[in-house]
Amino acid sequence: MLFKDVIGQTALKARLAGMARAGRLSHAILMLGPEGAGGLSLALALCQYLICDRVREAGEQAGDDACGQCPSCQRAQKLIHPDIHYSYPVIPKKAGDKPVSTDYITEWREFVRQYPYGNVYDWLQSIGAENKQGNITSQECAEIIHALNLKSFESPTKILVMWMPEYLGNEGNKLLKIIEEPPANTLFILVAVQESLILPTILSRTQLVKVPPLIDEDVAQGLEQRAGLDPGKARLVASISDGDYREALLQLQHADDDWQSLLREWLNAILKNGPVAQVKWVDTVSRLGREKQKQFLRYFNHLLETAIRIGAMEGKEGPLPESERDFALRLNKIAGREQQEAILELLDDAAYHIERNANAKMLFHALSLKLYHIIANKSLILIN
Ligand SMILES: [Zn+2]
């Protein structure tokens, strides 16, 4: 992958290329950033930059991106360069199996090609994990040590990209020695989302590179260029995806209008139409599946935040999509600022429980009742 194919992150790309040129990269770096920010893409672009023949020839005079043409670039692009190794969580192919990452290398190449902004859930589903837990196994650690101790094939540098070191259990301690004193010209690039889940022994041996969430403008531009969205729609979707390009793509699968009418139905059921309509609505939403339920809550969350902003800015809140402004204004009529903030807390809480497999029907029933109390009774006491 070229740096120019990574969405946004302009400053970070230039910094990484600069560090690589000047030989200032530590031999073990940890790219840490939230989902959908592009950590994996950045790591792949950095690999290609380090391995590109033209960049190497140009030395300090090289530009900020790999050439994309030379044989090394071409191999890096297809993830078939013999000096770039990949480790990622995998599952046993059959019971008792001790899987290593290369067992899934074909699937991995396909996944990176199709979903460079996918998360570990997407990856594990794509290899048929269903409810199985992925792992970076102790066999995999042995393979890494073996591969990095071999002489490099084509490039002076050997690189190991480990995606999601959070999935490395205590067996990861096998890698400490090689991370601390790697064979010459060896680079570890770890790409992670959650710092607290990484073995502290590994964490302390890496140079931290923070990957910030994308800015809305970059998400919008990505959507225009890659998904062919018109600028208005791209801006709208970007504004509700929290700098997470994966989330933006998910939002696309479900048109924003649908969320709006689903939300309208819900509020009507709660405030006007009564229990039968509520039961029907809860049935519909409980069939959507976890990912969509989370997206729906996120959309509601976004509208509430917009409503609060409109309330606070008194007409100076800047451009907003028309349908969104209308809806937000209506939210301001049915609930005051404190109530809206109370609802935001409820939505956060609900998303947390959905993530942890709560029963959707019970959850949305309870949520409907609480919303009713907050809005209709205008009482904040009830939610505590
Ligand atoms: Zn090249």
C-alpha cells in the first residue's frame, strides 16, 4: 500500500516517512489508534516505503512515498514480499489444531485488499470464526522467531507486522528477547487498538506511534473517492462516524433516512401511540442484529448532540443537512438540555450492553420505558 492510498493522516504519514528516511525508527514500534483510523493501512504503507527500491536508492533525497512500480513495491502491494511477514489472530481449522498465521495467508491477503479498514471482528468472521475466539498462538511466536532469524531474501530489511497484539497471551513473552535484541535490520511493527490489552512486557519494549481518529473531512473525502458518494451525503455520513472509516462504511449500508424514520417511529410509539406500537417497534429493532442496533443508537446519539449544539449556538451552529436540522429542532421541542444529556447517557449504556450480547428485546423495552419517563415526566430523578 502507498501512503497516498491511506485515508487522511497527512501529518503522521510525513512523520513516518521522515523517520524512516533518517533511520530514526526504533526496531519495534507500536501503532496505536482507534478502529477505523487506518493503523493497519499506515503500517503496510510504511513497510512498502522501507522496502521500495527507489526510496532506498534515493536515500535522504527520497520523497514521502514509495514508487509503487519497482519489483519490491509490487510484491509488497500484493503482500507477497518474502521479507515482510504478517501475524494476526487466527482460529484452529479443526479441533486440537495449532494454527499459525500463514495457514490463513490467502484469506489475509484478500481481507486486506477488500477491507483495509476492517476490524478484528470482520477478520475473524471472514475466516469463519463465528463464536470462536481468535488467538496469536505460541506456535506463531515460534514461527516469528524462526522467520526473523533467517537471512533476508531480497531486501536488506526484514519486517514483521503484527496486527492486534492484544490477542497475544502470555506466550507472547517468548518474543521479548527478539523484540529487545532483534537480528540486524529487523523491524517489528505492531498495530493495536487497545493499549490496556497488550502484554505490559511487550508494551514497554516498543516505541509508541499514536494514530489519531480521522477528521470528518478526511472521512468524507474517502467516501467520495472510494465509495463514489456525492459531497453532501459524504459529509453527512462522515459527521456521524466519529473519525472511524469502518463505521462510515457501515452507516452507508443503511441509509440515514431509514434511521430517521426508525427513530421517528420509536418516539411516536413512546410518546403518542402506546404499548402496542411499542411492542411492534421493539420486535422490529430486535431483529436488526447487534451491529445495526449499535449504529441506530449512534445515530440517535448524533442527533441529540446536534440538537444540543443548535440549542447552545442559537442559530450560529453552521451548515447542517436540512433533514437533520428539522429533526434536531423537534428533539429540542420534546426535551430540554438536561433531559437530552440524560438520554445520551442511556444510549451509551445501551450500546455497552448490546456489545456484550444483552437480550435486545429486553434492552429496548427497558430503554423505551426510561425514555418515556425522562421525556414525559420531565423527571431526572428516575434515571439515577
Ligand atoms: Zn518502489
